[in-house]
Amino acid sequence: MSYDTAMRELELENELHKRSAAKRFPVFIDYTMPSYSRQWFHTLIAEKCQQLIEGTLGTDRLMLFVPPQHGKSEIVSRKFPAWVLGRNPLMKIVGSSYSADLAQQFSRSIQRTIDSQEYASVFPNTCLNNSNVKTDSRRGWLRNVDMFETVGFGGFYKAVGVGSSLTGTPVDLGIIDDPVKDAIEAGSQTYRDRNWDWYTDVFLTRLHNRSKQILIMTRWHEDDLAGRLLEREADKWTVIRIPAIREDLTLPEDPRQIGEALWEERHSLERLTATEQRSPRTFAALYQQRPTVAGGNIVKRDWFKHVSPHEFKRIHGGEPVVFFLDTAYTDKTSNDPTGIIATCKIGGDLYVTHAHKVNMKFPDLLRFIPPYVTEHGYSASSSIRIEPKANGLSVIDQLKENTPFNVVCTKSPKDSKETRLFAASPTVEGGRVILVDGAWNEAFVDEICGFPSKPHDEFVDLLCYAVDYHISNPFKPIDRKRLSKQVY
């Protein structure tokens, strides 16, 4: 074969590749990003996005549930808007995520793709203003990190954080990419309600009859945005759930055998299995896209491990016992008890050595605390940690003034009990909360596992405090007071 013939064949091959990139979104990804390692599930996601925009999906709403760090945002939030604007530069696209910063990162990436030589060769009619026009579109076609327009057409891409305004913005294609940041937000009823209100009161009001929607996320909670939509209008959505480890045959496009990892080269089965062992509940939600129902089963009874008093004494090793108090209100209409637990961190585990509740008036409570903490292991390196709610501040002041104990005023939590227990639950599920056997075990476990249906929740508060102090912040120093007199 001559050199000229080889060059002509190479040019023809490149031309066919370029034409295919304009017609097929998966090929476009390869053409504009040659180093991209496209897996079968990347192709599936890209094909579903193309079917959505071409009207062949069967619905105008697409949900994609994919594990973290498996490339879903690269395809849907970074490449797809560029391809859509290349096909139709009149399109009006909104891309949103849990924060404006992340949405702006998507915008920058889309602009870089459109500015590339590869893109220009595929879609020569779609281009952006060469200058950064921040606010005044009369000086040229708008282009900044929040919004850019296609020159000569007026199509646009707008980046917004979930919760932000979309006033005056018509939407042909709306993309919501991970509206929830983390477990704290997912576990918060307030955050979930905010997401829902933004979706219904802001996002939906900008759509029209031919608008398309894509929701991509990792599932944190049964009641997240996807969960609410599926509960109300499941028949209106095409749902693609791609688990990190295949566990059934519900997705016919999945070529894996049951038990195989989704992307072995990047996230091996060994690594996924280790992640599951650390927190099966979190793994089921984030990696398998099967969030469990919150409420009564936030914490399950069999998650708690147990150790005998004799065994605890053997392994104790002089680690300080830290006490947490949830004090009761002093008004006559309240019958809430005061809860107290004794805890100790040994290695990476939290041991609860005792838990107790009392219904006492303020003077009696002050007389009760000293002998209780002394009996249950208070030492010179211990502390008594009390939230300044109800009569807590008065208890703190009186104990500091009249006893030699190291009494610490803890910060009042901003999140709800459900949110905090949801965040603490992986520690319990992973077997890192160990109860020293005693008559108090049943009442403690029953209240926590029965939350929120139980009439009292003092132990819930105290467990969340203890997990946050000992486990969530492992390098937090224990407050110590050099005692000058004997603790009684």
C-alpha cells in the first residue's frame, strides 16, 4: 500500500469516526476524550441519555443510580450537555447539584469540551464567546461560570445549586446530579424536604411539555428525592439501577455473573467486600442502590456486640471512662428522665459500660451523680460531658463549683435526632459499639432500636454524643483537669 493510499484511508477512517461522533453519544465521548476507558455500563448510560433526548426512551424522565466514582457525572453532567448543544445549539439546559460550586465545575468542563478542536470538527456550528462576559449579554453572547450561550443561536447551559433560583429560565433539558451531599444531609428530614420543595416549586415550574429530565445519584436514603418521585410517579420514569456487585438479573444489559464487581480494574471485588464489611447498611445504599427504610430500623438489635464484665476488665487497660448526661427539664409538666451512660474507647471500638435513667428533682440529681460516676469507673483522666439544655447548664455549674470532677459543657447539636442516629448507625452496624453485659442492656437496646416510636429517646441522644466524641473524631483530645483533691 502506498503512502498516499494509507493517508487517504486514515483520513476516511477519521471522517467516519467524526460523523459517528455527531450521531452517537458514546462515540462522541471517545472522540473528544481518547484516553477515556469506556466500560459497558458507561455505554449503557450514554445510550439511555441519547434515547431520552431523541424521544425513543419511552419516557421523558430518566433516573440513573450508579455507585460513587464510577464515571456517571463525566458522562451525564460534563459530556452530554456539550453533545446536545452540538446537535441542537438552540437547546436550553440546566445542570444542578447539591452545591453551586460543583455545578460550576460541570459548567467549566462543558465549556472546555466545546472549545476543543475535536468538538469543533464534529460540531462546527456550535461555539462560545471567546471572552468572559460576566453580566451584560448586550456586550456579546453571555459566557461565565454560571451560564453560557451558543453564539448566533441563544441556546444556553445554566449551572445552579439545588435550592437556588431559576426565575425566568425555560428548560428543555434539566439534569440533577447528586442533590444530596452526604449522610448527614440524607438523614435530615429538613434537608430532604428542602430538596423536594426546590424540585416541585422551582425546578418543575421551568419545564414545558417537551422538556426532558435526568436524575443521577447514589442512593443514601429511602426518602431521598428519587424515593419520593418513585413513590408518587414511578410509571413516568425510566430507571436504570447499576449496583457495584451484581446480585440479581433485573438489568438485562448487565453482562456480569452474579457476585462480580462492576469495574474490577478500578474498584475490585476485594475492596468492595471490605467496604461492605465495614458498614453493610451504607454499602447497600451507596453501592448497591438499595437504601433501607429509616425510622424504626435505623439501628438493629443484632448490630450491638456484647462482652462480659470480666472480659472488659481484662482488656480495659486503664483507658478513661467518659460519662455523657442528657438532663431532664425541670418544669412540672415534663416527665422526661435524666439519662447517663458510661463509655470507654479501646482501640477503635466504643464500649458502653453502663446506662441508667433517673426521674429526680434537681437537688436529688446533684446528689446522685457523684456516687454513680465513682461506682462506674471515674478516674483522674475521666470527664463528665453534659449538653447545656433543660437544667443541664445548672447541673454543670453546680458540679464544677461543688465537686472535683472534670465537667465539660458540650455543644448543642444542630441536627435532628434522626439525622444524628442515621450518621452514627454505620458505627453500630460495623460492630464497633460493644455493650458490657448487664441488666441495663435490654432497656438501652430497646429504646435505640425502637426509635422514633418509643416515648423517650435519652439513650439515642447519648449514644450519638458518644459515637461522635469517641469514633467520629478519633483524634479529639479528652479534656483533663489536674485534680488537687481525692474524687469521692
